[in-house]
Amino acid sequence: MRLLLTRAAALGALTLLAACGDGGTTPNTRLTAAQVAGTYQVCELRFSPANTILPTADLLTATVDTTPPTGRPEFTLALSQDGKFDLVYTRGSDAFLQQARGDVGYGAQHVSLSLPSNSEITSELLLPRPLNLRFTGTGGSRLTAEVSDNLQYPVNRADYARAAGVSDEGLQPTINGRLTATLAVNGCS
């Protein structure tokens, strides 16, 4: 009986491999640089602490100048066709230009941005490393990071407190939370 069950299991596995038609491998279903290339306007960027007593930090109002002075860039993420990204914004407090560049990784539905660690930008925007964004290409290209998509990650308490507009007194050294973000090629409407 045991031998019969073992043979049945092996036959079932071989049948599944044969059904794949390509020797048991799956076709490459990763996004390509050409599919996601474009300049995305950042429409929403929030950090929500896991401890719901703490307020959500809206990074667009706390850190970024959403109506920068003439000659200063709006908050955008450009993805090139050669697998690179360029994140740029004007800081709200002093109108300084902030920019990060790096490599893009491609998954089946996500792009992954390799952000520099210990960067002023990743600290003030409370960004995870890497930053994973879900791509949607129908009806205008969009990238999203939603609470349900992201695992919790820690940010420095002083960075969180500054972004949330609260005192860091009594807070843990790091605050765990999740990112919600929306970026769109054809504007934020």
C-alpha cells in the first residue's frame, strides 16, 4: 500500500511537470523597465505607526513643498528604461532640493527601489529600504504602497516625531509602522 501511494504521488508530480510544457519552469512574468518607465508625481505619502495611539505622519504636508517656488521641482519619481530611478523634491522647511538616485528591481507586480541607507531623504520621508511599489498600468500608470502590501518597518523616533508634529519625549527609540503611497504618471486627479 505504501509503495502504491509513493508511485501515485510520483506520477502526479510528473503529470504536473508535463502540464507545464517547459520542463517544469514558469515563464518570466517580471515587469520590464520599458513597462514602468515614466515620471510619476507623488500624490500621497503617509507613515502610519503600528501603535494606533500615535498619529499618522503625512509627509507631503510635513516635509515636502507641494507648491515649490519657480525653478524648484515638484515631488516626482522618474523610472528610466535602463533600470535606474531618480527621486526629487523641494524640502518645505528651506526650499532645498533633495534628490536620491539608484537602481530599480522588477517583480511580477512590483518595482523595488534600492534607497541609500543612512540617507537624509530616507530619514525625513520615513521610507523603508528597499521601497516596494505595486505597478498598475491600466488607465494611466500608477505606483502604490498600501498598508496591506507592506510589512512594518522601524523609523527613528526623532524623524517620526518631526514628521508627525509631536514631541519625541517618551517615545521608543524606533517607531514601527507602514507606508501608504500613491504615485501617478498623469497627475494626481
